Amino acid sequence: MSGILKPEITAIAIKNGWDPVKLLSIFSGTYFYTYALAQLIVGPIVDSLGVRRASFIFLLVMTFGTLMMSVDDAWVLVIGRLLVGFAASVAYLSFHRASSYYYPKESQGLLTAVAIVVGNAGSLASTYPLRLMLLKVGMKSTMIFFAAITLLIAIMLFRTDTRDSRGAFKTNLKTTMNGIKHVLRDTHIYGIGVSGIITYAMVVSFQSSWGQMFYETLGLSADETSKRLLLIPLVLMPTSIIVGYISDDILRIRKPFLLVAGCLSISSWILLLLAYMKSSSILALVGTIFLGLTVGFHIVQPAAAKELYPPEISASTIALMNVMTFSGISVFNTISPVIGIRSTLLLMLGVSLIGFPLIKLWVKETLRTS
């Protein structure tokens, strides 16, 4: 979304006497870092208040933040983005808590896949369709429209009985914190975190930070580069649905899919490193497809993270997983511009090779009961 809003953000920066590049960087980074840090706060609150109450509160915060982003003031824009990033974390955490209450373990893989597909569809909608809307009505009207939609969803959720919004906050919070302590004493959650780092975190870093520069070094045009990056979600979406279904209903296992995702990650970085060394667009194409497959197989990670623990702490468990995964993205995004493409590819390959045996050692099978 940050890239799509570049013309509007540039105009706001110039109007307020800011460096456009600096404001765009702050606008992008504010959301990401706030979203990552919010996990540790929002997760326990969702588990303690329940989906209905927590979602209503944070969606109101998101509504206010989105309205702030409609104002032509740089500081107001940044603060609004910060509020949106903080509140947005409630969506994915609430989804996993609700799915833990409404559906059995055997449905969690496919449910997560569906959620990811919907999320990716939203990401695709925030590209060209969003650009068209901005051109037609402008940023102010666009943000007001998004705020109205968010408020409507908040009201609808508040009127919905999610079956988990029970009990006093203090009592629930105490139970949640005790549950988190239990999770943190288990190596399983750290194996899950490593799995996220060597799969999802690396792919997202490639997509958002340095993938475009990688393709440009191979001589691809900006148009060809965007098409290559688009391949990742296009491969991811059908793969995740298939993997979720097979994991839930046919093989009834989780851990082997995480191991396959790790192998695919290693293979991806080998292919992309060779593509860089040989200036081969064909190898780069195959490596890109492998990145999509990597995240497609990684889809069982959230289910494997929460299935070992009570549903009462499912949001907090997913939050712990997200903290490790998004911290990985932060580190990769910070390092890659400094060390360059070749060193970044070697770093990704090296971390994948180190992380794979840790997944095998620490992650437990969470679905098979026989």
C-alpha cells in the first residue's frame, strides 16, 4: 500500500516541508514495526476480553487512525498509520481464536489457507484498484471510505456472539498470562518461530524490500519485475488451499509440511543465488515459483503453533509466533540494503540451512492422535 500511495505521500511531504523519501520510509516502517510489537499486547487482550469485545475496541482505534490518514499533515499521517498498524494486529489474532472455538483441529489448516487467500486478495486489491480509486476520488475520500467500512465491521462484530467473550477481564488475563508462561517453556513454539523465519519472513522480505533490486540486476524491466513478484501470491494461493486440505483431511499431519517448506526455502535460495551468479532469468523464474511454494507449504504453521495448547490462549500463542516471524522480517529488511544482493542471498541460504534442523528437533506433531 505504501508504494501505491507514493504520489499522495510525496505531495503531503512537499506541502509540509518534509523530505518525500523520508516520509515514505517512515510511513512504511511505522506500520510494520508497530504491527510486530503490538502482538505482545493485543494477543493477551484478545484472549482476555474475547474476540467480540477486543475486535470492537481495536477496530474503533483503526477507524480513528484511518480518518487521521485523510488529513494533509505529515505528523497526523504518521500517527494515524501508527494507530492503524497497532490495531490491525487484532484481525489475524481474533481469526485464530475464533477458529479455535468454532472448528476442530482437523479444520485449522484449511481455514488458515482460506484466511491467507482472502488476505492476499486484499493485497492485490490494494495495488491497481486502489490506484484507480485514488485517481478518481483522491486520498482524503479514499481514507474516509475505508474508515466507514472499518467502523461498519466493528459494529457488526459487536453485535455478534463469538462464544468466547465470557468472564471478567482480570480473571481471564491471569489465566492467559499463566498459559503464556507454559508456552514459553516449551521448545515447540521456538521451532515454530524458526519455521516462520526461514519461510514466511524471508519471502516477505524478498517481496517488500530487495526482490525488485534482485530482478533489476538480471536486466529485467520494472514491468517484468512486478510480474515476477506477482508470481509469488499467485502460486501461494492455490498451493495453500491444497496443502491445508491434505494436511487436515488426508494425511492429518502438520510437521512434515513444515519440513517440506524448509526444504523448499533452501532450494529457492540456491536457485536464486545461481540465477544471480549466472545472470539467468530462467533460474530466477523457477526460484520465484519455489518461493510461492515455500509459503504455500508453510500455511500449516499457525495451526501447528496453537493446536498444542488450550484455545483460551490461542491468540497469545499466535502472537508469540508472529513476534518471532516479523522480527525476522525486520532484521532481513534492515540488513539487505546494507550488505547487497549477493550477501543477502547467502544470508538467506545460510539461515535456512541452520534453521531446518531446529524445526526437525523442536517442532512436535500436533494433529495426529494415533
